[in-house]
Amino acid sequence: MTLRRGHGLTERQREVLLFINAHRAKNQCNPPTVELAQNFGWASPNAAADHLASMARKGVLSFRPAKSRGYIIAYPWCDDR
């Protein structure tokens, strides 16, 4: 899978997107923030939530209210070819 560059994402945010997509391919669901934090060596799940919120502000993903793991990646940001 390739990820398009130049959309205002940091390198870490691109890594997070790739990790989320890999997790979804394997488990058919988004990874919880705890797992994101563990994978990237962040001190708490709040750091993962902050990254996801920043990515949402950039239009990369959106949130479904009151849903566990309730974020959806916007299609144009991911190229599964």
C-alpha cells in the first residue's frame, strides 16, 4: 500500500495511517488508542488520541460519536493499489 504525500501530514501521522490500515487488514477493526500508544512508544493513550484528533482536523479521518474505535479514514488518503 502506498500513501500519498504532501497533504500536510507529518511523517509520524503517515506512519500512524499505515499502522491503522495494516491493523484493519489483519483484524477487520481499528486499533484502540492503547495499542497505538504501545506501538509508537507514547506514554499514554491520550497521545494517540491527540494524534488522531490532529489528523481529523486535517481531514484525514473523521469520528463517529459515542463509538469505540470510532474513527474512519477518508478514502483519498489511502491508496490500496
